[in-house]
Amino acid sequence: MSKKFNPQDYPIIFSTPLRIAPHFWAGHIPFAMFLVDILRPKVFVELGTYYGVSYCAFCQAVKELKLDTRCYGLDTWYGDGITWGYDKNEVFDDLSKHHDPLYGSFSRLIRSTFDDALDSFQDGEIDLLHIDGFHPYDAVKHDFETWLPKMSQRGVILFHDINVREKDYGVWKLWSEISPRYLHFDVFHEHGLGVLAAGTEVPELLRELLLEPDEQSKLDIRRFFFEMGNTWKPLFDAAWVEYKAVEENKRLKADLQKIQSEIEIMQSSRTYRFANRLRSILNTTLPQGSTMRRLAAKLFRTTL
Ligand SMILES: C[S@@+](CC[C@H](N)C(=O)[O-])C[C@H]1O[C@@H](n2cnc3c(N)ncnc32)[C@H](O)[C@@H]1O
């Protein structure tokens, strides 16, 4: 471990996360809380909040460190091409129920597109920005370019998913283009998190991390936060299992409803009612075990 970095100087790293929900991010919680401690931002904004696992980790750190930070979580809560198809209100309501009583005094969930919310922030106002919205190259580049002017001179931007190469994910590509132009630090676990010092006045403690000259120390820091992030994984994995079970239950209920209404339509049809009537006439008129009864059963493909 680097001489400069001693985890015991930052007890917030060891806080137990309070927001346990489906996520793509939980492995970064100790690192995020550490960043809040060393950066002490005045204004924090997150682009892409979803169930709020990352957002609430930042808010929790702000609250436990008793900082004077205003926080804003932005999302349409409509999903996108990747985190898509989730129930618009269910996720938002679930998050609000957790978030409002704990963090409502300094934090707001803003239901908006990122573009529409731009005018609600002044240029040079944001000290910490977490970009975790739509992940294709063009989308994340757009988010970076449009929000960059909002960053203060001591501003830091975090990019989630810098280490995902699958499908349409393009954050890794943007990261490879822009990170060499700034002081930065990469974390590779949990899809990767890039830390970029966007302004000229890099906060002192962050500067030490970003300028850490010793490669081995960097590896140790990454491994430390990887292990720390894993501590809470079982809690979050259980949340995923519960989420998937609830979704499967919803799907089965919807299937059942569809089948029931198809049966109702079928039962109310003339053909069905005629066939039923005919069956009951044959049942009462044709003697049990008679050849006529067997023939009728065969003809109408039924049991009599
Ligand atoms: C990967 S999820 C965020 C995950 C979250 N940070 C966590 O901790 O799990 C991305 C979210 O960004 C939102 N999103 C994507 N593009 C957006 C846009 N242009 N405006 C507003 N919300 C957007 C989606 O609705 C989705 O909920």
C-alpha cells in the first residue's frame, strides 16, 4: 500500500451500505465513499440513478461525514436501451421511499432527461459528477461534452463502465481518448470506474492518488478497493435474486391472466356453447357402452 494511502485515515470506507437494491455498481461503494471524503464536494450530480445504489452511497457518505454538500440524482426513470423496460414508477417510488427520509434535507431526485436538466445548473458549479447513463460511445461522449462546462475548477468526473467491452458499450473508448488529457485514475472491477480531474485545481488528497508514481502502490490500492467492494456483494446478490423472482412472478401472473381471458372468450363463443349442448344431449340420449355412443365420441373427438 502507498505510504500516502492508509485506509484507517478514512473510516467512511468501512461504512455498511444502507441502500440494498438491484444494481450494476455495488462493488464501488467503499471507493465512492472514500472519494467523497477526500473531495468534500459542494455540489454532487449523478447522471443515471436507477435504483439509487450508487447515488445513495454518495449521499450516505455526505451524511455520515456531515458535509455541506447538495446532491442531485438525475434520471427519467424510464430506462434506456440497456437498463430498459423497468416499471417507470415502481423503481422511482421504491428509491424515493428510501431516499427522502434519509437524505431529503440535502438531496433531490430529479426526474428529467440529462439534456433538459442542463439549464438547472450553472457553469462551473459542480464539484463531483458521476456519469452512469446511456453507455454507447456517442451517448456518453455527448453527456461528457455537455456537462463538462458545468464542472468547477476542482471538479472531478467519474465514468462508470470504462472496462466493459461487450455489446454497444462505448465508455471504454471515450475513456481511452480523454483520460490521457487529464490527471486520472482507473479502477477495473465492477465494470470499471474512471476518475478524471476535470479542472485545474485538483484537491490535494486526490492529487496524491492520481500522481501516485509507484505502479505497485496503484495495484495495491485497486486490489484493496476490489476486496472492500466484495464485502457487501452477498447482500446485493440477494437483492438481485429477489428482484428477478418478483419479475418472474409478475410475468407468470400476466401469462395466467391472458390464458384466463382467452378461456373466457372461448367459453362465451357460440361454437363452444353449441358443442357443449350437443355433448349433453348425446350423453343423456345414447345408452352407456352402446356402439352409437362410441361412434359419437369418436366423431366429435370427445369423451361421453
Ligand atoms: C446504468 S443505469 C444507472 C445505474 C445506477 N447508477 C446504479 O447505481 O445502479 C442508467 C440509468 O440512466 C438513465 N438514463 C439513460 N440516459 C438518460 C438520459 N439521457 N436522461 C435521463 N436518464 C437517462 C436510465 O433511465 C437508467 O435508469
